[in-house]
Amino acid sequence: MPPTIQSGSREDRDRKRGGEKRSDLVARVKYNNTLPDIPFDPKFITYPFESNRFIEYKATSLERAYKYELLTEHDLGVTIDLINPDTYQIDPNAYPDPEDERLLEEDHSSHSDSKRSRHHNMNVSWLRKTEYISTEYNRFTQKTGDSERRVGFKIKQIMKDEDVYKDRESQIAAIEKTFKGAKEPITKHYSKPGVKPLDILPIFPDFDLWKHPFAQVIFDSDPAPKGRFAPNAMEEMSQAMIRGAVDESGEQFVAYFLPNDETLGKRKRDAEENVDYVPDEEYQYMLSREYNWNVKNKLSRGYEETYFFVFRDDGVYYNELETRVRLSKRRKAGGAEVPKSRLVVKHRDLNTKEIQAQDTRLMMLEPPQEEEEEEEQFGSEAEGSVKSGGSKRSRKEDATKPKKLEPKDYRKRLIPRTTKILDVKTEEKISVKEENISEIPAPLAVHAGENGIDNGVSSYEQLRLKNLQDNADFFAKLGITEMKTDIKQSLKPSKTTQLKSKPVKKEKTKAPPETRRASLRIAKMDPDGAPLPEDFFKQPFEPVEEHPRKPSGTLEMAEYLGFNSSDSEHDDLLSKMKGCFKCKIEKSTEDKTSFDSYVKNLSKLKINMEKWQRKFGFRIYTKQSILILDIHPTNSKLLTAAGDKWGFLGIWDTAGREFQTDGVVVYAPHSRPINCLKFSLHKPNQLYSCSYDGTVRCCDLQKGVFEEIYSTPDEVLLKSFDFMTADTLLVAQQDGCIALVDTRTSRSTAENLYQLHQKSLRSVSVHPVQDNIFCTSSTDTTVCIWDLRKLKEKGKSQSLDELSHDKSINSAYFSPVTGKYILSTSLDDRIRIFNSENLSSCNKEHSIVHDNHTGRWLTGFRANWHPTREDLFTVGSMSRPRQIDVYGVNGRKVLAMKDEEYLGSVCSLTVLGRNQDVMVGANSSGKLHVFK
């Protein structure tokens, strides 16, 4: 169909009003104007201009910092010589090309001081700049790490300002000035006028230690072994070993070894016997950490020369740091543990090459031998005295042998020696520094010969001197010199004998000096005026961990009381609980009360102030957040346990009123947050707890001890646990592993360890009927169901089913009676109920919209089943007025437990009584609310 154009005429409009409507096609006319092919083959031509003729390209910081890949061909035409093996030997003294050497340099994180960065660094008092959290803003801000580089830059600028001497006299005067300046005492700071020196010490090179090359090692974090006493840790780090190593995959790393107890004892014995080591004695070190490294030395670009000082009785000695090593902690994939490697060290004597290397380093402190020989020769020629009859050994012969420096010789080498030079004209003796003399030429002396001019002078010089003599004779004949003298004398003013009156000076009366108040602190005296001991200000600093890990093994409960709990309260608690230990509780006993009847009874529970008096809202033990809560399964009394943010465990007997704490006794079995807390149904006298400090402990209320059940390294945090049987536990860890722990063994290690998730676990729940089935929730947004019999200790295990969520999951628990349902709480504001009758294919039955964003300062919500019912669960709420939500298994909210008068905070944790009609809620301020 050809393109048409609407004209807008009457005929066109009448045509449109007919029964059949047609739409016109409006299209643009396109023309084909393709270029013909190039009639010749393309070729390169020489561009006659520079690349920056029209525009100057400036690369950004990202382009400058980007490291391009080095592309090489697999065959570069290298000749393979199978006959002469010396073909591939490289000359060790050969230097690479400067362009190739630049490729071998390491990257530098410091950016150049460009115009844009200087503009961003401008600060004025009247301008408040908006701070942005981004790499683009921080790229131009000043960093404290550059201060060292700037100090070195200023020092280099000062050293570049060399003195230029115009003549010989100024050079001699400058040399003599250095002798005077060295004798002047130092009375004030060179840049701070108010700072005065307390002690002045001479500085010398350390001839005892200079032969050893030193390196500065910088760690990204504290390498001290955790869980050790500070002095012991410092002693171990002072004897640490660093060695390069290669793992099984071929990757290189730096291994950090610490001595074991046996080696520490041997080194202490060596120090007492005043020996460096015992021959043929083995010193063993254990691998502690693995690091990645970054090394820079003198040949590296941007390396600043660094020295360290050693203070001794006779002065300060400095040594050179040739190498700087930065170590960053090495992260392994999958959270693999550091292998238990051992380093065995045997000491031996130094061989000839090592001794020669040390002597070579010591020769760096000696002055150059050739310059000394030339200076002595120059001095002997100037004085004109040469001693004969004696024979000296050549210095070049001595230079071939390494000269050992005696301890008493270093001062002589540091004192600038002087030599005496005889001036040709004045024959005066001038004392100058030998080290500052390059070559001082003697002034030219002109002596008259037979013809009036010395024959040693050139012909041109003879002619010039003759002209000068002729001119002088001509001016003498004219008498111009005498006339010039007479004119100067006549112009001088005549001296008068008139006496001038001098003004009488007034004598100034000096005010008596005021007595200044002296500072006893600066004078190192106590308030009574007595001098302080010498070691008063030298108090050693020992870093102390704020929350150290508790000692391993069994702990006595009475020795770890906290928050004003007394021994009498502890004894009273244990004596009153003896009756609770005789009850036997069945794990799967189901409550026969109907759902409606139980909800009706639950709605009658209130916070009764008259009954509980000061029990309402009682702060159990601390101002920190409560992270876990549980109720003892007995029906004889209400006994509640709670764990907080810093490892405190509080046990509350609500019937105790005779003490100031109203029946609350606080213990400190952990040093980090307690994440899980459960009373054992099989042994009611035992209360199990796990913490971020990497330990699982059993509080035996009958024996009065905290037994250590399971322990991990400090880097591995424990998140949750659940009982498989009366004596076995499943422990969820932060590294995604599940540990199978048997409480009957004496060791505090896991029987088996399974890697189930790549990210941290949040909870673990064992099926109430099938002990080998359990489910885990993780921060990887999944809930997985596992069969313990099918897990693999090495490699990836296959789960029975995987339940996906939109965001991270706080908890997931099987229903307590039959395990028919799984209840999960997620940060996507959903509470989900899954049907787990078919473990290999769980279906989601209900998804409840619930605000689970508690924020940073509140403990996260975890929906919790009733201990003996599968049709009801509770969860905290962010709604106002503050309340605790009660839901049915059908996903409907059936009750809101609230008390506008006494419940005024968010109860993040809730728990229902097993054999009592009671509900307890805990907030993030350390308070419990009891509905009964």
C-alpha cells in the first residue's frame, strides 16, 4: 500500500462518515544513500601531529589505579638450548630496564596531590561542609597515615638546601662553626619555645646490633592469643616466629607461630643460665594465625627510611629498618579452621658466608678507606713533612679483610677527626673537619724571576702582568695617587673641642622578684615535698580485655555470683529447689484442654500488683537486653531463668520475698551474650546455656556448679542448641556448622561436626518424635530439614527439603508434640506455618503479616510454641498499646495480652508455662512481666 497524506478536505471527511471506517497510513519517505566501497585496501599513514594537539586527555584516579592484565604470547621465540645449560643463567649484577622495573613495582594506595584534591581539602571557619559516606568523598580527605610520609618529605627538603661557598674563607668559617655548634648546650626545643629538655643523650650507631638486618612487621589486628593472661600473652608474642608457607592448594601465606609451654620453659632456662641456646635442643612452636603479606624495602618506590632507637646507660643507639612488612588476616573459604601445624627449630653456629655478610654490614659504618688515604696524603704534602724510615701497610690490603669493631672504638669513629693544612701565603695553621674537605686549592703565588716574570707562567699571563706594571708606573709619574689622597684629607670635617652636655639618666628601681609557685609534679615530689621513687612514673601498661573469657572446665556457682547477689541467697535458692528435682516430666505430654477453653483461661491472666507487689517489672540483674528466656517445667513453683547481653544468668524464684532482690540470684558463667537457655526435661536439676564466647555450659542446681559441655575457638560464636536425647545436643554455630555433642564424655569437643550452611545459623530444632530429624534456620534466607544419618562430615550434605524466605530468618521450630508444623519468623515481616508431615516436601499453609522490625536496640522477635500444644503460639508485638500477640495454628490472632497500666514496653521474648497457666514476657531493659 503506497503512503498517503491526510489533506483535511471535505471529501475526505464525508468519506469517513460512512459505515466502513478506514485508517490512513502516514509514513515518512526514506531514501537509500549508501556509500560505495573503498576502491583500495586500507593502510596506516603517519599522523604528523602530537596526540594532545587538540585536546589534552587527563586520566581519572580510577584509570590511574587500574592495573591492566599483562598479555603475553605463549611462544615468544625463545631458543631452547639442550647442549649448553649456561645459556639460561642470569647475571645477578644486571639491572632491568627502567620501563620493566616500573612494572615490578607495587601499587600505591596514596593518591597524588591534584588540584581537585586541594580544592576539597580547603577548610574555613565559617563553612560547614556536608559529609557523605562514599569512596568519592573520602578519596580527597586527609588521612592520618600520610603524616609520616609528609614528615619525611619535609626532612628531605631541608637536606636538599645545601650551602654554597663563594670562596675558601667562607668554607673554612662554616667548618669551624660546626665545632662551636657541637659544644653549645641544648636549652630549648628547635620549634617549640616553651619546651625544655629534661635529659640530653648522645646518639651513636648501634655497633652491636647493626650486623643484624631488622624489619618492621605491622599487623592489621592484635595478634595476641585470646583467653590468655596479658603478661603471658606478651611473653609468647616476644618469642613468636614468622615463616612463609604454602597450603595444600598451592597458595602462599605467612604463618605466625607461638611457642608452646615446653619451649617457654626452655627459653626461660636459657635466660637464667645466660646462654643464647643449647646445642642440639629442639624448640617447638605451634601455628597460631595465617596472614597475607605486603613487603616493601629500600628499592621500593615511596619507601621512607625508618630507624629505631635503643636506650642504654651510656647513650642512645639507632638501628636501621630495611624492610616493612604489612600482614593482613587470611580468610579461608567456608570458615575452615587453622591447621594444627608445628614448627621445630634447632639452633646452629653461623657459617662463613653468614659471618662475612654480618661483617659487610658493619663496614657500612666505617668511613671510606680511599678518601682517608687521599686526605692523609693531602695533609702531608701541605705541611711539607714526610716521615722516612718507617713502613706502613697499605690501606687497600687492610680493606680486603673485614675489620671487626671493638666496643671501645665506636666513640673514636664518631668524633670528627681534624687535619692541619698549611697556608702557602700566610703560613697559618687552620683546623678544619676532614669530612667536609673536598679539595682546597692553594692560592697562586707570583714570584719574580730573572726577567721579572716567573718562567712557570704562560705567555698570555706574562703579557697581562706587564701591562698592569706599565699602567701603574704611568700613574705614578702623573702623581694622581697623591692628589687623590690630598683631596680626601681636605674634605674631612675639622674636629671641635666644644663639650656636649649629656642628659642625666634616671636610675630605674627594680621591683623585687616575685616568688613563683613551683610544681611538685614537675619536681617529681609528693604533696608533702618528699621525692618520689625512681620507678614511680614507669608503670607498665598491660592491656586488659574488657570481657575476658571464663576459665575452661567446671566453675563453682558460688564463686561467680553477680549483681549484688550474696552467698546466703545462693544457698537459699538451691535448698528451696530440691523439691523440684524429684518431679519427672514427659516430653510429649499433650494438654487435653480444648483450644477455646485454654484461650478463655489465658485471657484472664493479668499483672496483679497486689499479689506480686514489687515483682512487676522487676529488673532482674542488669540494664542490658535480655536475649533468652525459659520457665522451669515443674508445677510446684514458678521458676524463671533469663540470659542477657554480657553473659549474666538470672534465676528468679517468684516465691522468695525475704531478700532485697525478691528471690533473684544472678550468676556470670559466660562473658558474651547468652543466645539459648533451656531446662532439661529429663534432668530437671540441669539448666543448659550457650553463648557468643564459644561455650556450652550446664548449670547443675543440685551440685552447685557450671560444667563445660562444649567449647570452640573465640572466633566461632554459638547461636542455639536443642536436645536430641537426654545426653546429646545439637549446637548451631555462626560458621554454618552443626556440632553433635555428647554430655557424657569428659572432653569439651564435638563428636561430629557438619558443614550445612555457608552463612551463620540462627536456630536449630529437633523433631519431637524422630530424633534423627532436625531443622535449621540461617541468614541465607532458608530453613532446611536434615536427616542426621545422611550427613557427611566432609563435603556437602543434601537436605531433605529447603524452605525459602525473602529475608533473613530469626527462628524456626518444630511443633512440640508431633512435629506436624514448622513455625518460622523472618525479617520480611512474615510469620510462616509449614506443614511438615511429609518431610521431603513441606507445604506452606499460612503466612501471617507481622511487624518484625524491632530495630537495633531491641531483641528480635521469635514466635514460640506452647510447650504442650500445637494449636497456639505467642510472639512479641510493636503495636500500641504494648501487648503480646497470641495466634492460632490457622493463622488468626485470637488474643492480645496487654495491661495499659503496667505493661509499657515491647516484650521481645515470650514463653508460656508447661504445667501452669502463666505467661512471662521479657523486654530489652532487663525486666520481666508475669501474667498470672
